[in-house]
Amino acid sequence: MRLNCNSKTPYLSTSHKSFDSISKVFIKAHNRKNTNVTFNLEKAWQGDANLSSVCAAMSYMLERSQNTLDIGPRKYGYNKVRFAKDMLGYYCASPAFHGLTYWTGGTPVHIYDTTNTLGFSDYLLYSAFRKDWRFEIPSHYKSTIKKYLKELFQNAADHMGNGEPVFISSSFKGGYLKFTIADCGKGFLGAINKVDDEVVTDKQAISWALSGKSVKGLDRSRTLKRLGDYCLANGGSLIVVSGNYSVKYGRHLEHEYMKLSAPFRGVIINLSIKVYKQKFSEE
């Protein structure tokens, strides 16, 4: 059976609106089994490639209820979103999706168990940045982003609580470098509520995390606030999705909030920066 999930969003961009469209897929698929869910996007090929990690996480969750995910529309060919696991780890079982046939300027999705810190370190070294970006992105951006990504991965390992994998992908288009990390964990609210019983909503939990407070009292747990400040200082943005809220980091903790149509299981963290190449003048 095919269930079409039409979206008012013509393609997936890094925005509250797209995350809301993604949440609606779960509303339609929640009580179904053995259903091929199709996310119909009018201009699917124009989507932000960094969001392919979110599509991979969606597919992973849908498979738990014997559902599958495709991305359309039909005239461009349904792109199956399928992943499997063998002795070497996770891999893409859908050549069309792996080849990013409708994404431009991006990298393939990579998936890691939270215990696989060595594998994630290899990702940062060899796969986070495409080879053709080498001379377009100055090294100081790369080293800083890698540091934050490593901290985000470790935070997921510490707080996810259910052993689910982490999905990550990146894109570089129009001068903007973007990374999106998605997991299928328990989200922010449960862990934060245990240390601060005044935090009772997803909105409050995300704000709590973005303020620099720590569940474990570790400096690393202030990652999101430092990362948000870094992104803003470099002309980009930080968006965090957990439960039924999408929150965009704002200066002086004046964040932008959007309530989603349905809760997203786990956490999505999207970071972006504007890359400026240093110009040298001839004398």
C-alpha cells in the first residue's frame, strides 16, 4: 500500500516549515503498517542535501512499524530511502538516494552507532567535507566545525539513552556550509526534567539546553550555546528540533520558536555558517 504525504513545501530546506512538513509524515504513518510512505515534494531535486540525514532517520523509524519511505514525485522517479547494517556497520541500500540524485552540493548520509567513536572520527577526517570543497573552505572553518561535531556526537552518546544510531550529512551551496545531525533517541525533555523539574515542555527543554546549562555538569554540555554563538558570528544559524518544537538560536537567548504539527522522536541539530575566503591583494 502506498500512502502519499503531500507537502506545501516544494522541497526540503533547512527551515521550521520543512521540519513541520517532516513531522506531518509521522502523523499519517503513525497507525499504519506495511505501508510505503511517499513524501511528495514538487522540486525534490532542489532540496538542501544536509537534510538527507533527516530523511534517513525518518526511514529508520518508519521501518520499526514495517513502513518504508520514498521521496517523489513520480515524474522524477521515486527515490527509495533504505538503509541496512552488516558486520562493517550501516550502509545505504538505495543507490539512487546514496547518489543524491535530487540533492545538489552535498555528501552522502553516514550512520554511526554511538559507541563507534573511531568510525565517527574517520568520518570527520575523510568524509565530512567533499574533496572538491578543499580549496573553497578555509581550514579554520573545518577545524572548528569538526570540533563541534565531535562534541555533538559525544553528547548524543551520553544522553540518547536507547542505543539508536546517529545520522549525519553535509552540504556546501551558495557559500553556506551546513551540517545536520539527527538521532532517534529520547529527545531533550526526559533527561532535563530529571535535573530540573520546572522544565515540563519540549520548548522549555530546548531553551534550557541552548542557554548553556548542563545535565551532567560538563563543559562539553554547553556545546549548543557556544555553537549557536559561533554560527551567528559567522553569518549562519543553529536550529534544534526535539519533540514538538523547532527552535532557531537567537542572540541574547531570544530564540525563534515553531510548534510542530507532530512530535519528532529524538533530536535534529542543524548548523550553518557563511564561508568567506580570504582575499590576498597584490602589491
